[in-house]
Amino acid sequence: MNEPVRKETLLKAEKLTRRFGGLVANQDLDVTLERGMIHVLLGPNGAGKSTCINMLSGDLPPSEGKIFYCGKDITALTAAQRSQVGIGRSYQRTNIFPQFSVLENVRLAAQSRRQQPWRIFSKAMEAKWALEKARACIEDAGLGRRVNWNAGTLSHGEQRQLEIAMVLATDAQVLLLDEPLAGMGSEESASMVAVLKRLRQTRGILLVEHDMDAVFAVADMITVMVNGQLLECGPPEQIKASVAVQQAYLGTEDSFHV
């Protein structure tokens, strides 16, 4: 029997604000992500969800506020530096090497964490540790049967799973996933939901998603955003019952019958 995941705050943002000239895209946002949790950012288009995740990943500096990883202030760190400490990111557009195999894509991600520039005459595919890590991450992402397939021949959903495998290969403890189910059919969505539930057991996942079935299937905590501001934050049942959320985003109570 698996031991329960120890509660541990991995990522914490306080009073995050981002201005673009006179436009305030995010204002005074607080976000907390624990290990063993899937925290969903929910809101209509233009609510500021991607801006928030861009600040957390380091792709965009906040105008105000602080970001902490495992209790350490990382507000000034670049995206590359945050990746090195344990924050992984996927984007709305799939970012893989389509001409390489699944194994090669993930092996490259693994080797980015243990660069050995002095070994210029060694063959990359002979790095046993990188291959072992890559195969384990591919299995975790649900692509074990596709390990030798060319990445460009995978379905859209499988390419998104490959991208997650690449993030896992960087030893990320926090996964920032921007609409990983976008464009998927029901079967692919179900497969991705299963992957997310499995990965949650040992990591923290912050998810931006519009698929309401998926949101309520995986979320432990939901933050609802409107016009760059926090509307409400709480567990799924609280969000389902919130009149303010229904009026601002989901329309009516019938919207929650998922």
C-alpha cells in the first residue's frame, strides 16, 4: 500500500501583478501548489490565466509580487534557472522534435540536466543513465508502446503526452501545464486525465484548462479568474456551488452537471 503524500508547499505566489502599460493583466493574485495536488486555473478567455502561468514559469517577470519555490524566493530567476531548480512547463503549442523518435526526444531532455561538454567524442545514445531515465518518463507519460515511434507520427494527444514526458525528464517537481487537453477527442482526453492523476501522486501540477469534464475529474483546488483578478478559490464542490462563479463564467448551475 502506497504511503500518503506528505503535505509540502512546492510553489507559492503572493500578490502577483502584471501590467502592460495601462493594462493590468493580473492583479494581486495568490496561488499555492502542494505536492500531491492538481490546482486548476479556470476562467474565460482573457481572464489572465496564461499571464499568470508565464510569471510562475519565468517567461514573464511580474510587475509586483513574489514567487517562492520550496520556501525560497525565486522571483528574480529566469525561466532556465527555474527549470533547473525543479519547475517544468508545457505550452499551448506542442514543442517537440517531430523528426526524432519518442526516445530521442525524451533522452535529449534528460541530458539537458547533466551536460558533459568534455565528452565530445562519446555517442549520446550510449549514455545509459539518460536512456534509462527517458524510458521511465515515457512510461510515466503513458507512451510505453510508442517508445521507438517517430514523434511526428504520433496523434495530437500522444504528442502532448510526449511533451509531458520531456518535462518529467528534467526532474521537474512542479508541472505548469497550459491547456494540455486542447484539441483532443474524448478518448485522448481520458488518457491524458489518467496520466495527470498518476503524476499528481509525487508532484504538484498547476493546470490551465477549459475542458470542464477534465477539470472536475482531476482538480483538488480551483482558482477562478475574471479580468485578471481572483474571483474565488476552493475545492471543486465549492466552485460548483458558487453563484458568483456560475454567473461570471459557467452560466448556470446546469453547467456543473458533468
